[in-house]
Amino acid sequence: MEFLNPKNWRAPKGYSNGTAARGKSVYVAGQVGWNADSRFETDDFAGQVRQTLENTVAVLAEADAKPHHIVRMTWYVTDKHEYLDSLAEVGKAYRDVIGAHYPAMALVQVVGLVEDRARVEIETTAVVPD
């Protein structure tokens, strides 16, 4: 895997501008912050992010993929200010679950998510090397 960050650009913090990889592609559907029984245990933004990331890792494991195989993530949040106000906690949750691995990412504020209690939904693509 190669992270694509032009040398003459300011270094991104917490993500990469692009990723190149070769191998088996794994596509993880949008995950939300509920448990294995489809129940939300918290309405706390960072708490839902942590659970969402844990759910993502569980799906990746079904394809023998690990967090370091992630090449891109798209985050959908219902309130960008809630995200920005929780950056320290979100960053800790990310590092605890995913590690110091920062693929290409995008974050989009949306009007709502299908699950009313969901504060965040994350889609993920991973590539397991040949």
C-alpha cells in the first residue's frame, strides 16, 4: 500500500490524500454505532464512533482483512460541529481501534441517517495484498 500525499502540499492530519494498493478488495457497507444486536448503547458521538469502528473491524475480519488494509473511508455525520467538538475523543477511539493508519478519507455532513439514533455512519474499502 502506498499513501499518496504530494510532497509540496501541507501534510494532512489524520488521513491521506490518496491511497494506492493491489490485492483482494473488501467493501464494508455503512456501519453505525450499534452493537451486534443492533442496539445503540450510547448517544455520545465519540462512543458511537468507537462502536462504528469496532463494527468495521469485525466485518473486515470476515475477509481476513485487518485495519492496516483499509485504503479509504467515508464518514457521514449528522452534525459536523459535534464531530469537530469531539476530535480529541474521536482521534483516541480511532487510534485505539484502527491504530496509526491513516488512509484516504472524506467526511460529509448529512441531514439524517436511516437509523434515527445514529450520529455517524462509516463506509470502508480495504485491500488485502496478493
